[in-house]
Amino acid sequence: MLLAQFTDTHVLERDELQFLDNNASLASIVESLNAETRRPDLVLATGDLTNWGSPAQYELLAELLSPLEIPLLPLIGNHDVRETTRKLWPDAPWADTEHASWVTTRDEVTIIGLDSTDPDTHGAVFDDDRCAWLGSCLSSAPGPVILAMHHPPFTTGVDWMDASGFVGLTEFRRLIAEHSDKLLRILCGHFHRPVTTTVEGVTASVCPGGAYHVGLELHPNAERSVIRDPRGYQLHLLDGTDIVTHTRYVDTGEVAFDPGWT
Ligand SMILES: [Fe+2]
Ligand SMILES: [Fe+2]
């Protein structure tokens, strides 16, 4: 199975810019996904798909995604709106819960989309409802599991991004530790730059952003900074319980060529 992931596209109003043309970046991502020589089976969109969740931004999000020829599973981020996201994808396998989470199975792999958002904050929230729901999904999964969520369940070392916090992180990590033998990967967004770590022994990664990136400043209390690093998406190639991840950039203008080596 080949699973694509893009994240944090922050779709803007028409003709609006936020450091760069986010909507054009998403259009490039869609075009590139459709052109992959091995077609992904599924696309995970790990949240902050719109910039502020306005109806006009959702309208443009739908328009920009309409050429995508691959089934898409959406997660919401702290910039999105639960009900509007559910309405835009009425056929997604939404759980019957207040939080906009879902679970599905493809090729014997259980894929869980956990809504880590709270309408009142930019940080992550893992409350009792979500703990019970995720615990039940993990316990009943018959085989390997991929968990997708917007907020990374770890600190990154970029203090101003980490400051939004993760309420319920101890409980979340307890569940991950309990089911770490089943979990292949935790796939996240929100951080706006690629990063990889382990959470209770499970590899956890953040996909490069679909719009601007966070400046890489690891000294304590660094000022907020962003950077127009190349936008892209990731391709997670699954073979049994092995999973290897590649990054595709969409706006460098480069096309692969024969180097002429013999
Ligand atoms: Fe974001
Ligand atoms: Fe976010």
C-alpha cells in the first residue's frame, strides 16, 4: 500500500497571500499526486487545511481538491472547523463522536484519524472521550495500525511552537505504550516542518508543510520565525509491517534527469 500525506495547506481567500500563495501550493500538490508514477492508494490530509475555517476558504479548498484522483481522508487542525469539514467529506468514516475522528481499514492495516483539536485553543486536547475511543480502536485492531493526528504528541525544541501544549499527553502516551507492538507509525502535521522522533518506541513524524514553514531556531525562547522552505508531501510505502517514508517537493521546478553516469 502507498499512503500519501500532505498537511497544513492553510487555504486562503481568493487573491489573499500569507508570505506565499498557499492555494497555488495546494494546486501543485494535487497535480503532483495525480502524476505519481505509482499512484498512492490513499491521501491523508493531516489538518490546517484552511487558514481560518471561513466558508470562502472551504469553498476554495473543495475547488482546489476537486482534480485529485485519489481518495482522501481529512483530519482537522486548529485552524479548521469540525462541522464544515464533516460536511465537505460526508462519506469519510467519521466516528459517532463529538470529536471529528475516524477509523478505517485498508489492506489489513487499521488507519486511525484522531481529532486532536479543541475549538477554544490552538493546542492539542486528548480528553476522556478521546482516550476511551482511541483505546477501543487500538484494542480491537486485529493487525498493524497507523495513527494520524494533527498535533505532534512530543515537544520539538522550537519553544514558540511547543508552547501551545498538549492537554492529556500523559494519558495519550500511556495508551501508545500499551499498544506499541501494533503501531507502525504516528503521522502528524501542525509543526510546519519535517521532523521525526519516537513516542514510547513508536516512530512519529511530521510531514513538511503545504504552505510556509517554521524557522528552524532551536535555542531556548527563540523569537517566532517562518521561512519559505520548499513545499511538499510524503509518500509512506508499506510492505507488511515495514514502512518507509519519502518526501516529494513540489515547487523547486526540478524534474528528475539522467545524470549520464555509466
Ligand atoms: Fe498549520
Ligand atoms: Fe496546526
